[in-house]
Amino acid sequence: MTTKTALHHTHMVMIFNVNNAATELEHHEAILQLEGWRRGVRDAGGHLDPSAADMDLLERGHGRPMCAGVFLDWKPTK
């Protein structure tokens, strides 16, 4: 797995954690982890393509409003 592929994979796992959070607290914590990880990648000289996350989810059949893979219409399920 290339570094770019590994970064995208990890990015998507973290996005899924945000989008699949059940409670407000889980969602908030997942967003903080995602934003911290994104900042760390950037600070280490890495590059993430936010539109690649959107495209990944669109290809999986998700047609919800999103920004960099994070659903903008997220609501708690618990």
C-alpha cells in the first residue's frame, strides 16, 4: 500500500467514525480526532485530497450533502 493510499484509507476510517457516531458526544469526539489527525498529516508535510473523500462516498452510493466526506446533515441516532 502506498503512503497516499494508506493516508486515504485512514482518512476514510476516521470519516466513517464521524458519520456513524450515534450520539452528539461521539460525533464531537470523532470530529476532534479527525481534525487533529488532518492537522498532523499537514504538519508532517502530507497532503489529503478532501474531494477524494467525497468521491469515495459518492461512489459507495451516499448522496447526502457532505464536505470532505463528513455528512452535513448528521443527526444523532441515540
